[in-house]
Amino acid sequence: MKLSPLQLKHYHYSHLQLESVDSEQLMEKDASSPYWVPAASKIKISITVGEPETREKQSQYVFIISLQLNFQDKDFPYKFVIALDGVFVCDDLEEPSEKFQHELVVNATSLLYSSVREQLLTLSSRQKYGPLMLPSLDFRSLERADAGEEA
């Protein structure tokens, strides 16, 4: 097995908030699953890519990916707001191309999202309504937004 050219070197949370919501309108949990799973379409996601400071060829490029997730639904027993940053390095890169940028965002976001999924599952397992599991998402359809727009 060989290493991926994209390596996650570090990540940290700058905001992590999970709240149980008391409501008389709560939906019923799917009986076939032990988890509460929020609707993927209602999870708000914002991704920011910090690009290398220089465009000169380097032996290693460093990228910072910031991921923000926000979910609130009156029929769901939890709401959450999360922000985290990941530091990624990429070796043997001639020049960051448009295709590379897309692959970077897809892969880096997938790695960070999986750490958020695990963290929410752990935190919610001792909450009033039981464990929350984020759905698996496909980030391949992400497109670059203009400055100021969310992905």
C-alpha cells in the first residue's frame, strides 16, 4: 500500500456545538437504525481553501481547508454548528491545476467530514435522544463558488 499524495497533517475544531431540541413536533426515528440521521439536503456546508502563499514550484505545497457545518430542523431532536480547519500537504505537485484543486477539495472535505461524523456520534451517544450519525455525502459534485459565496 502506498501513501496518498495528499496528507492530512493536523486538524482542529474552532467551534463545536451540539444541542438537544425539545419540541412536540419531533419526527419518529427510523426503526431500522439505532441512529438519528439528519436529511443531507438540510445540512449547510461551507468550505474555504487557503492556497499556498507562493505560486513558485515547491517540493511540498501546504493547503488549509476550513469546513463549517450547520444543521437545524424543527422536527429533528438535535441542532449543531461546527467549524474546523485541516492542514494538508501535497508532495510531488508540478503546479496546482484546476483539476487538482477540485480533487483537493473533494478529498480534504471528505476527510474532515468523517472526523465531524465521528465526533457528533460520540457526543450524542450520551444525549437525551441517543446517537446522531451524519449521512455519507458525495463531495464530487462540489463546484468552486465565487468569492463570498458558499460551496
